[in-house]
Amino acid sequence: MATAEKMLVLAEHPISDASPLELQAKADALYDDLLRALTTDKPPAAALRRRLRTAPLLSDACAAGA
């Protein structure tokens, strides 16, 4: 059995100046991409692969949300 890796998905920027509707749209897109990646045997789409990071490779500042 394969071991699961902790993965983080990076949201598209900008975030800090996005309106609530823009943030909701970004969250919806992330959710759709993740659901598709988790429920199919197909590799993630290129757009999602660019946003995936294994948790140990992130800097402390990035992991803290800086």
C-alpha cells in the first residue's frame, strides 16, 4: 500500500485584494480541481499540478501563510 503525502494547494493570486465573490470563485475552482484529482485515476490537470506542493518542501514562511 502506498503512503499518503501531505499536499498543499496554492491558490491563484492576488488574494489580498480580491472581493468576496472573487475569493469564492477561486475556492470553487480549487475544490472542483481537487475533487476531480481525488476521485479519478487520471493525473491532475496541468493547472492543478502547478499549484500542488508537498508540505515538507515549502519554506516556513510559505507554510505559515506569509
